[in-house]
Amino acid sequence: GPGAWPQQAMAPADGGVGRQLPYIAAGVVLMTVQPLLVGLSQNAEGKLDYSPLSATLLSECLKICISLVLLGLGADRRPAGIDVRELCRYAVPAAIYFVNNNLVFLILQRVNATTFQLLSQLKTVFTGLMFRFCLGRRLTAIQYLAIWQLTCGSATSHIPLCSTLLSKEATAEDWTSLSGLSLSIGSCMLSACGGIYSEKLLKGKAKDSIHWQNLQLYAWGVAFNLVGALSQEALPLGRGLLDGYNPWAYLVVLNNALNGLAISAILKYADNIARVYAHTVAMLVTMVLSVALFGERPTPQVFIAVGIVGASAIQYNLRPEQLGYAATATLAAVVPSLRDEESKV
């Protein structure tokens, strides 16, 4: 039925690491530059002169154009016709991405690029929990510890902010940063939900062309963003679609389109864990580039948080046998659930 989550739908598609690696590498690059480009597209006051709704609308249109070209040039299986029921299912992740893509612009007006990438690692928390409670995929004790470690690492980066807010010296800028934190948590929840559902749809029909599947998803994306733009009067009469755009804004549109295509490929040929791991690598690169481009001076807490989050991501993706017999046996004696997992290996 529509609510079923078949096991094969969540298994990696054919192609192996050789096919997955280019998409993951592309995702890392595109995720790295996304917050940097949005920051560069802002005006001197840190605001956007262009409409975020129009930017996401243009990105969705560009994704459709690219998918159409790739579908025409490719030799993948093409559909005999449109399955209306299948098409309607793509409306769910499209609606989630519509909200989340516009949230990103709001968040990046409240926090810097490094903090944005750091908070984005909370996607691992929500993705891991959804794997367990929505899909019934069991996690090892080590993975649960990694999720807790990730949460602590993300919280560490905001220790200076929280201490300021608890004092009487909090400024409007501090409260703006706090709202950015809250929006980031909501964004991570939405991203995890959209990623899990998209992976199910993309792998549910593994033999279908990814470009045809993307077309169905992005058609809904265009519809939602068009309605959103018109309802919010983001495109009023007398104002052009590209009003307020600068060269960096055009690059934001292009990057978001390519990033969406790369994430779809990661979800189809790898899985959601590969996606959040790519986010982790992007976080480290973004921190280095932010120092070079914007002259930002990360606090000691940020350095500590990056180390904790990076170690957590590696720990989450380790298999029990990679830890060595002694470490695994010790943890298995303390946590019986890990022993159960080992018996299945």
C-alpha cells in the first residue's frame, strides 16, 4: 500500500561505491558553497534585495530543464505513461522541500555560514531516529552514542550565545541568532523527513530513470513555489522576476539547482546517511573558506564543536567490526543491544 516501506526501497541501488562517489563529491562541493553564495548575495545590511521565493522558483525550473535534457540524452528506462498515483506521492517531499528551501534563506540572514553548516549536522539526529522509529531499521549502541555526541557538539557552538541571553546584556542581534538556531532545528527536521520519503520513492522503482523521477518531484516544486510567490506578493505587478538580483544571486539559483540534482542522485544510488556525511565534510570546508572570504574568527567553542561533530559523523558510519574486537566486546558487555547487532554480522 502507499504507506508501506519495503526493505528493498531503502537498500543502496546498483552501481557500488564507484557510482556513488562522484555524486557524493559533487554534493560536498555544492553544499559547501551554498551558504557562502547566499552570504555574498546579501546587501551591506545583511539582507536580500531579491525574493527568496523567486530564487527557489527559478531553481526548480532550472532543475526541470536539466532533467528534461538528461532524460532525452540518456538511455535509461523511460515511462510508458504518467502514473497519477505515483505522481501524487511526489507532492509530499516537494511540499517539504518548498518550506525548507525558503527557510534556508531566513536562517542565513540570522547566522553565519559556519554556524549554519554546524547546525545542519542535526539532520543526522533526526535521520537516525526516523530510521529507527519510522523504518524499523535498528541502530547499534555506538550509533546512538554518536547521535548524542552530535547533539552535544552542535550545542557547544552556542555556549557563548546562551550565556549572553541569560544575562541582562543580550542584544537584538543575540535574539536574532537564537531565532536562527530555532529555525535551523526545524529545517533539519524537515530535511530528514523529505530525505527519507524521497529515498523511498527513488528506490521504490529502482529501474526507472532518475531523471523521470526528478521531473515528477520538481513539477510539484514549481507549482508550490509559484503559488507561494504569488500569495506572498513576491512577484507584484510592476516588479520583474529578477528584480534585485546580483551576480551572486544568479549563482545561488544555479548552485541550488545542481545541489538538488546531486542530492537526488545520492539518495537513489547511496542513502540518507551518505547525504548527512557529505554535509559534515562540507561543514569543515565551509569553516576554512569563511575565514578566507569573510575574515570570520571562529570562537574556541566552534573549533571544539567542529571536532566533536566530525568525530561523531565518523563514529556513526563505522561498522562494529571496524572498531576492533576488544572495543566491540567491551561495549557489547555494557550494552546488550550491540551484542545483538554483532550476532547478525
